[in-house]
Amino acid sequence: MKIEEIQQQCETLSNEQLFLVVNNKRLYTEKIVRVAYQEIKKRGLSKQEVKEIEKVQARQSRIITGDIYEDIYFWEKVGFFSLGIFRLMSALLLRDYKKKGFVLKVRQAQYYILLGVAFLFIAAFLGQHFHSFSTGMIIWVSGFLSSHLFNKYYFKAATIKRLEARSVDPDLK
């Protein structure tokens, strides 16, 4: 695309659209961002206009655009609960979910990682206190079952409700 074509397109964009281009540099080529920035300077916006545009865009940036309904599979729950101590492996899986836009899956994975590690420490402490490996295992498995039930009957629904509130523009309510 030639510079002249980019300039013509930028001239037709609103101030808000130009700021979106400049503030989301990773989505556009360097050439497009530079031309958009030059167009903003050329328009000579006041500080008040710039603040208002930034305020609107900050509110829009809190809006969730990913998939908020896709649940993680049971075996993924077991895996995150069990492998939470292996931070690198968990981080790679979470990165994949984030790239694909699975917002609920990310929240659930973080939930299972946190509770898995917490119950592992509790199980290790109590297992050592009672001098019994099987006591520790029973506590850890019970921790997973209680975490799973809590997720199924409360956490998932509450998370979806919060994400739905952030998925819709608050001005439209």
C-alpha cells in the first residue's frame, strides 16, 4: 500500500479511529501508525478533546471480546489442579488459551492452578503431621472434588456473569 493511499484513508477516519490505530501499534504496520499519528497532529486537537477520546477508549479497553462460555474439559481441570506446581507448563497452556480468546478457560485454569497448589501444601503438611502419605493424598483428592463442585455450582456461573457485564458496552445498558 502506498503512502498516499494510507494518507487518504487516514483523512477519512474519525479522531477516535485514529487514536485506536496509534494506541494499538501492534495491530498495524509502522507506516500506517506513522501516517495516523501525522494526521492527528495535523488536525490540531485540543488537550480536552484528546482526554475525552482517551477516556472513552480506556472504558472500551475493559470490555471483554473473547469467548466467555467455553468451559475447560474435566481432564484439563485435573491437569491444572495437578500440574499447577509446574509453572512453565501451566503458563504455556494459559498462553494458548489467551491467544485463542478463551477468557473463561483462562479464569478456570487459574482457579484450578491456585487451588491445586494450595491443597497440595495443605495435604503435604497434614500428611507429614499424621505421618501418612495416604492421608495427604485423600486430602488432596478431596480438595480437587470440592474445587470441582464449587466451580460447577458457583464459580463458573459467577465468572460468566462478571464477564458478561464487561462484554457489553455500559452505555447501552
